[in-house]
Amino acid sequence: MRPTTGFLEAVRLVAFANLPVTVGNCRSLWWPPAAKLGHAKSGKGRPAGDLWQAFSRTVLAYLPPDDLAHLGTDNHRVTQWTDLGRNGKRISPGEFVVVHRHAQEWLDTICADGDLTTIVRTLQRRFQATQRLEAQGECTRVSLKFRLSWVPPKSLETELHGIFASTASSGLWPRFYRCDSVDCREFAVARQALRPENYCSTACRVRASRSRLGPMKKAAREAEKRHFRARVTELRGTGESQAFERACKEFGYPPSVPPGEARPRRRP
Ligand SMILES: [Zn+2]
């Protein structure tokens, strides 16, 4: 299924929220200024910023270049974030960290099925459209041409509000989730309705199923050891001189294992 523009915005939002932003590294989101997705280096061969790379990696994992081409989206629009703060000047590291944390908190509340009253009220109060309606031609219905053009947002906070608003109006909030792998917990967006368990990647799904099955397998091995020891004791009680060897044979273990280190091997 082809992605929609709303889905692209949802991907941008989760990719942004997952960034490991600190006061020290926040400038690396804006380098290189007009790089294309998928090209880690640009300009004079300088490497792109860490945050920018992490961001574009996530976007490309969701939306390969073909999908982006289908969306017909201006590359700059996908890869770049406004670097303005509330005062209209370049955003300070401190403000950037705060704005980023707010985006994480909002997304976390949405993912956790929390109360959205504050988020909705703030959006209603502060949302500013990032699209403008352009009309060209004579004002008759045949010659008039309408077009929605993108208006650069006034600040990073405004841009994020716009993304929350557009994902909400695309009905995508119920698709946001945090990866169920306890080692991951990254923000993610699903292409379909959420399942009882949701993982951001195949690796996370495999890791989660292993960590679930691990303790079960360990318990089974311990139980088998107990049964083995009980059987040896039982055979000794009947006066069997080769109790250990016989028990090994019954359980399918090699007879060479010395009694002190009797460790039941997992049978195929
Ligand atoms: Zn994950």
C-alpha cells in the first residue's frame, strides 16, 4: 500500500522523537542544510550531523526513495526542520531540548492511551497553518486554479504542532506506539491497526520472543535435572549398582558424564 502524506508526517514525528537530543549535539540536526535523504555526506565531503543521520535513517527505513518519490514531496521539506525558536531567531540549544522533550511527552501520552485534553487544547490554541491557499486566474469556476502551498513554519515548536495536527486529522494517532521490546521502547507508527503486541523491527520482535521463551526453557531444563536425580536415587534404592549409567541411558544422555556434573543435555 502506498504511503500518504499524513503517514510521512507521522514518520517524521516518530523519527524526531526518537533522536537522542542533548544540549551538546542539537546543532547536528541541521547539517547539511539541504542534503538529500540517503546521502550521508554532502557539500565539501563533511559528514552529516549525527542527529540528521539518525533522523534520515529512520525515515528511509519506513519510506524508501520510491515511496518518497510517490509522495512527490520536496526533499528539503522531508529532511529539514525549522531552526527557529519562539523569538524568531535561531533556536537556542536549551529551547531545542525543551521542545524535543515536549514532543516526546505528547507522543508518549498518545501511545499510552492517556488523557489528551491538554494536548488538544494546546494545539487548538497554538496551531498555525503551514499551508496557504493560492488562487490564480479569473474568478470563474472554469479558469480559476487553486493550489495549496507550503508555508515555512515560524518556529520548531510551530512545526511540531503542525505535524501533530496533520497526523491527528489523518486519523493516525491510534497508530502510534512504543516498541514492546523492553530493550527498545522506541516510538513508531504502524501501517495497520495496532496489534496486541507491536515491534518497531524484526530484530525487536525476535529479541522479545527469545526473552519470553528463555525462562520457560530454563525452567524445563531444571525440571528435567530434578527428574534425572530422582531417578538415580530411586535406582540406587533398588540396589542397582549401575544406577547412574542406567538413568543416563533412560534419559538419552551420554554415559560418560560424571555424577557430580550430571547435566541433562537438551535432546534434539
Ligand atoms: Zn524496537
